[in-house]
Amino acid sequence: MFESYTVSHKRGVAGMPEPLKCKQYIVIQGVTQEGKTFRPSDWNERLCGTLSLFGAEHRLRYSPMVKPYNQEELHCVLVDPQLAEIEPRLFRFLMGFALDNSLQVIHPET
């Protein structure tokens, strides 16, 4: 159920799509509605880290439904829309986090 991704502060999560062109994920961006950068800079890894586990190989494994993504200075969390059906309380928590912190949220194109 959990997948391993290499996180780089410069290049993002290896193999993940560019968030602004992402058609299958809800993207919570680390930019407030006022255009300010959300701090701390590793907020997305911290948030996704609370939903992750360490595998047998001692590597952090993020949920395949909630993944950190970094693109240059833009830090994001990618949320699979199916999470709303599979684990609605977790989905509400993530959307509430975005709302409480006035973060920009991009919904997938339909």
C-alpha cells in the first residue's frame, strides 16, 4: 500500500508529475491565498511524514495517496481524490489544514 519516493528539495519527488499540470491529484500548494510562501519550508514532508511508515529497508514510505512534491521553491502535497471515499476523515483533515492555513488548492481537471 505504501510506496517509496526519493525526495529532493531541488527536483521534487522522483517520477512524479509536475504539480501545476497534474490531472489526477488535488494539489495543496505551499503558497497562501495572499501569495506568501508557507513556512516552514519542509511543511509538506512533515505533513506527509505523519501519514507514512518506515519499511523493512529503513526507508520512509509515503502513502500512495498523499505525497510530498517539491518543484524548485514550490512545496506541495499531492492528494489522490479517491482518499475522500477511502478515508474521509483524513481527507477532511488535509483539506482543513489547507483551509486553516489559507493555502492554495488546485483540483484535478475533469
